[in-house]
Amino acid sequence: MADHDSRAGQHYGSTEVLRFVEDTHAPHDEALASTYAAPAQEGMPAIHVSRSEARFLEVLMRLIGARRIVEVGTLAGYSALRLARALPPEGRLWTLEKDPHHAAVARRQVDLAGFSDRVEVCLGDAIETLAALSEHGPFDAVFIDADKERYPDYGAWALGNLRPGGLLVADNAFLFGKLMDQTSSTAGAMRAFHRAVASRFESACVPTPDGMVIGIRR
Ligand code: SAH
Ligand code: MG
């Protein structure tokens, strides 16, 4: 119970505390609630960001006045809805998903939330979709949350397609606790991603439960 412990990695976010701060800072409307519940209901992996992390994304996007956002990894659209809520009416979010079922559920949820004018769910492998998206750039923000071994590629794309001052955000930066595994090529890729972002962006790794990298494009 001391500052020293929290600096060393101790977390004070008990289930009760997390629930309180979620209810206080990140309340759900109907669309957010149904999208949050959709992965479990649709037989999809429930690997979306937490309520507080999603709201944090929205606040970051509001902070930079984001108008053009790219998300890599849609799932059911929960983080996408938070990103979209920060957009002005003429803003746009492209969210990339390779699984047709996930993309279909996300499109339904985006419709339900009334954001189909601002959000495009792009079906296909993200590497290919990103190459085609470049012509719509430069972008204000890129949120990376898909296949972890490809974070270095997604980071390189972000570097080339963000405006100066634009924001890179990447989830699961602790790789589910396996970041320091010296035998895993995915962990090696994630560490390489950290180093690349640190050397080319004004970056920080926020110690959320699974780590979230944020970086400003110089
Ligand atoms: N950002 C979402 C969660 C994304 S989960 C949220 O927090 O609400 C990761 C998603 O990335 C999965 O739906 C998975 O199908 C998708 N994905 C994985 N590899 C991909 C790739 N190469 N291209 C596009 N999507 C991919
Ligand atoms: Mg994630």
C-alpha cells in the first residue's frame, strides 16, 4: 500500500474499483452495451478493450480533434464505436477486419449506433487494406489492435501515413504477459515494435492491464 508498490507494478484496480470508474466515466448507452456484449453472444472471441480503455481512446481522439482515423482489428466494433463518437459529422473511421463474420456483426452494430455514415468496416487482410487506404491519408490517428506479430508492419504504415502531430495507439503492448518471452517470435516482434515506436515517435507505454503504447508522429 505505498507509491513504491504501484511504481513496481502493483495495481489497485480491484473489480469493485474498475466497476465504479467505468460507471462514472464510461457509462454505456444501448448501442455501446449491445456491442460490448456482441462477441459473447455471437460466438466470437471476447477480446475487445475494456470500458475504460475504450473511453480513453475516445478522449484521446477528442483531445487531438481527430477527423480521419484508421483502426486495425474491428471484432464487433466496440472500440470502433468509441473512436467514432469523437468524430465530427464530416469525420471518418476506417476499421479493418479480416473475418467476414466479425465484419458483419460490426457493420450491424455500427448501423444500430447510427454511425454508418462515418464508419467504414473494411473486410480483408489489414496489410492489403492499409496499402489501398493510403490515398485517403494522411490520417490523424491509427489504432492497432489486430494480429500481434504484425505490429511492426502496422507501425511502419502508421509512421508513413499519419500527419505530423498525429497519434499512434497500440493495444496489448504487454502481449498478454508474454512480452519478455525470449523464445516467442511474436514477443520478439512486439519488442521490436516498442523500439521502433520509441525511436520514431514521441511515445509512452501506458501501463493499462495489458499495456497501451501511444506515440505522436514528429
Ligand atoms: N479493437 C477491437 C478488438 C479487436 S480483436 C475492440 O477492442 O473492440 C482483433 C481483431 O483483429 C479480430 O476480430 C481479428 O479477426 C482481427 N484480425 C486479426 N488479424 C487480422 C488481419 N491480418 N487483418 C485484419 N484483421 C485481423
Ligand atoms: Mg486488444
